[in-house]
Amino acid sequence: MISEIYSSVTTGVDACTIRVETHIESGLYSFAVVGLPDSTVRESRERVSAAIKNSGLLFPTVKRITINLSPADIRKEGSGFDLPIAMCILAQTSQIPTENLSKYIFVGELSLDGKLRRIPGILPITMQAKEEGFEGIILPSENANEGGIVSGINVYPFSTLTEVVEFLKGEQTKEPYKVNVNEIFKEELENILDFSEVKGQAEVKRAMEVAAAGGHNIIMIGLPGSGKSMLAKRLPGILPPMSLEESLETSKIHSVAGLLNINDSLITIRPFRSPHHTASDVSIVGGGPNAKPGEISFAHNGVLFLDELTEFKKNVLDVLRQPLEDREVTIARSKITVKYPCNFMLVAAMNPTPAGSVVDLDRYSEYDIQKFLAKISGPILDRIDIHINVHPVKFNELSSKASGESSKEIRKRVISARAIQLERFKNLKGKYCNANMEPKDLKEFCKIDESGENLLKMAMNKLSLSARAYDRILKVSRTIADLSGEENISPAHLSEAIQYRSLDRNDWI
């Protein structure tokens, strides 16, 4: 007789149900795990045998044990198969009833003394179990908050293997674990950095508001200490609140990477990721032997901040081009191909000269400046809608005791502008904000009158704006009009948008 139990494994941000089969027969002792397991799964043999023995249960030491993980063509990774393998052995040796085992998904790592330890990826595993119609999922207590967020399936957390056995034998009862989603979202605005703490920089704050309202990528150019990083860190506080769908999408990515804390159920605050400029292309985009997510996926539905942009390796910046356009990244390896979502706002900061100071500008020729700027490729700049200069804050602004406008007030305007855009794009798949517009959309949603055309033509000629600036100016002016609650784009909106193209002008320094 073969015993059968269901488990699950994550592939990308999704999960796949795995059937764990056990065959035990007489013969010289052996314990084999087949079905494309990785080294962690193969090592489960030692953890499972020790956990069963130390839990006061019987382990068949004079038998040939074969564990098959099906489908065999899917690579099995991680320690989450410890519990289902143990359950299969106990069911095969008649130590637990087998009637109701097919109703549950079993996942969890076992310690040598039989305790259950948390594993990554519980959120997508629970969601997949619900989708496939399983009655419940049995998992470690440390994963309770993560799994309990999914409604429509019974989540049973346990601390030890003994507790699981007693539950299945009916010797103890346990109520399904649930998490109140509404309570989690009530806390989402706590501990967010506020724009009221930033002295001066009214123009940059306005540019950040426009960027947040339209989902536009933005680059700040300024001297060290002018407040670029301080401003960037406060951007998530003025973005619209995350919807439950966005929260689940983002949380799934952090779940499979094991980045959710034990006490967290969902990520309800938009992520802010700030990798160091020495980061590799794999750490930024994702990859490695097991095709893990990178920083751009961890920033999904949030902000990716690249400080000292010109210090990043050119190949690292170039690999951002496709994810910025498609809002997802495909990682292909010889054994696996996965897709990770990466719909993020890019916020970058850089110095105005190679030395980082306008005072030292005379030391560099025009060739040196152009070489410095060439570190940022044209295709990357094509995808950045707003360029803004950040000037040092004056003493009277720094010493002022007056508080600036709060993030809460700015956020209200951003939410109103986003609502207009959602209504505008309600019939267009994959478009949620003005930054998502394509050239064909500009003709429909970014119409300008004759005076606006004349202004834009004059700006293109007088300021030596590049051709790539044209579409960006129209998109940003559309957002500025939305912030004003106006249906038509006026010359005033275009004028402000033109000012946000510093790197396209000859006088940007």
C-alpha cells in the first residue's frame, strides 16, 4: 500500500501542489527521496527520522523507505517537505488515520526534537491551496499570521509534530487561525516619514507631488547634503494607499524570499528599496541559480531609490530598461524560467559634476561632463519623466521654525489625481496612471490647443530639448492638469512640465 499526502512548493511568486507518496517494504534499511529534490530536500531524511523518534513515535528502521515527490519534472526546493514526509511515514505505519489526509496541504520544517519551524512562501502556498479547493492547510505556528490572511480556507498552525498527530487523531481540537485585514490596514500610516520635516525645497516637493500623482519616474540632481535622499525617503508617504490586491501581490514576493516578519501578515505600506551603488545586476533584477527575485521586484507597487546613480555599473542600469517598460521581469535559467512583477517608481539621485560640486566645474571640460553623463544611457533617461535640480537650502529656511506642508495634505491631492486617471483608463488594460500611457494614448488624452503647441515648439527649439522629451512633457503636463482638476492641458501646465527636463537642456547645471 502507498500512502499519499499533499504539499506545495513555490515557483516564482506562485505555488504548485506536490503529491508526496511513500512506499515502505521489508529489506535492508534505506531512505530515498526521489522526484527532482534539491540538497535541502534530500537532507530531510535525517531531520524527519530524528523528529519522529524524539516525538515518541515509531520510525521504521528495518525497512526500505521510498519517498516520491510528484510531479517529478518540477524541481523541489526548501525544507517545507519535512512535515509531509513525516506524515506519509506515520500514515504508512498506521500511526495516524488516513481518511482525511487528502483534505489538507502539509508544509513545514522539522527540527531534530520535533518542533515545527517557519518556511518562506506560505502566502502563495495558502492562496493556491484555497484555489484548488483544499479544506485546510497545516503549517508551523510561526507562519500563522502569513497564512491566516487568506480567507476561504482553514489555517491550522502547530508548534510540534506531536500536536499535528494529536489533531489528526482527534485527541485535540483546534480552531482555524484568522487575521483581521481591516485592522492591519488601519496601521498602515504609522511611522511614515513626513514631508513637513523637510525645510525649504518647495520646487522639489512640488516635483515629487507631480511624480507621485502620475506614477512618473524622477531624477534629482544636486550637491551632496542638499536633501535628495531625505526627499526620496518621504515619497512613499504621499503615494496612494495600497489596495488589498496590491498588498497581496507585494506580500507574495516578500513571502517567497522569506522577508516577511513573524508578526506580519501583509505589507500594507508601499515598499521603499534603496540598494547600494555597488550592487550587482543579479541583486537588482533577480536571478542566481534558483532564479530568486531582486530589488526591483521587492519594490513592486512602491519605490526603487538609486542614490548616486552615476556610480552604478553601466550594465546594472542597462538591465533596468526592459523591467521599466514591461513592469515585469522574466528570469530564464537552464532548469527554470520564472516571472516576477516589478511595477515600481524609479527615483534616482546624482551629483551635478564628477566631483559632486558646482564650485569645481571649471576643472572639467565639456567632454568630461558629457563622459560623466554618458554613464546614464539614453534609454534609461527615456524612461525618466521628471528631472529636477535640488539646490542647497538657505540658512533662513533651515533655521525657520515653521513646519512645511504635511505628507497627509499632499497625499489627498495625489489620491484625487489618481482617481481621475483610474476613471480615464478604466477601459484600458494595464494602465492605471499617466506614466503608463503609450504614444497612441497621448493623441487621445493629451490634446493641446494652438497656443500650447506654439509654446512646446518654442521650448523644443530654444532650450535644445531632445526628441525624447516631447512625450514626457505631454505625460507630465497631463498629470499637472489632473492635480488642478482641469480637463484640458493649458500652456501653464506645459510650462511647468518643460521645467522638469533639466538633463535635456544645455543649461542644466
